[in-house]
Amino acid sequence: MFDVSARTLKILSAVVWYGGCVVLLFKSWALLAEALFLRPDSAWPWGVVVIGVVLGSLKARYLFSGVCEKNLQRIESLEQPKFWQFFRKRFFFFLLVMIVLGISLSRGAHHHYAFLLCVAALDLSIGVALMGSSYMFWKR
């Protein structure tokens, strides 16, 4: 009844991966916009963009691509894939923790310039890492 193809699981996995990427990139830009509003003459937000992209690229190459590849291999090895198996249970738990932590950090950062920049750099680097490693979905 809940059986699906490995291809369907890969698509679901890609949707979650890209969804996280889009959300984090928009969130980081919103935080950077608030930082620019607080200090319009500061160059720090643009430095954060550079730092976020560089760190995100490194994460994509050396961390997230491997995680994505392992998940795709796991999906291919499933004998009777179920629609909820596009990630492991612990990944869903980790994702929930990361969402709650991200919301908490963002709320705490409002009106605090340095904290805004730090959270924006974190979100931007993870968003770039997700985008950069997403080629794994197209490679297979």
C-alpha cells in the first residue's frame, strides 16, 4: 500500500533538499537586509555574503555531497521502499532540531547587528551548501 519506487524517493529527497536551500537563502537575505537597515553604511553584510558563499561551497564539496550520495545509495538499496524512507528517521529528527534552532536564532537576532550577521552567515553557508551539493540528484 505504501510502496513507491526508488525514483519517487529520490524526487522526495530532492524536494526537501531544495526546499531547505530556498528557505535558508531567503532567510539569510532577510537577515542581511535587516542588518543593512540597522547600519546602511557598513560593509560587513557584504563580507558576510562572501564568507557564507565560501564556507557553503566548502561544505557542499566536502560534507553535503557525501551525505547526499550516501542517501541516494541507501535509497537504491531498499528492497521495498516506502514513501517515508526518502531520509532516515534520525535525519528527520535532526531536521526538526535544526528548524527549531534556526527559528530560535533568527528571533533572537532581530535588532542585534552582530548576531544578525552571524545567523545570516550560518544560514547562507548552509543554503549554498545544499544548493552546491544538489548536483548529486542530477548525477544519478
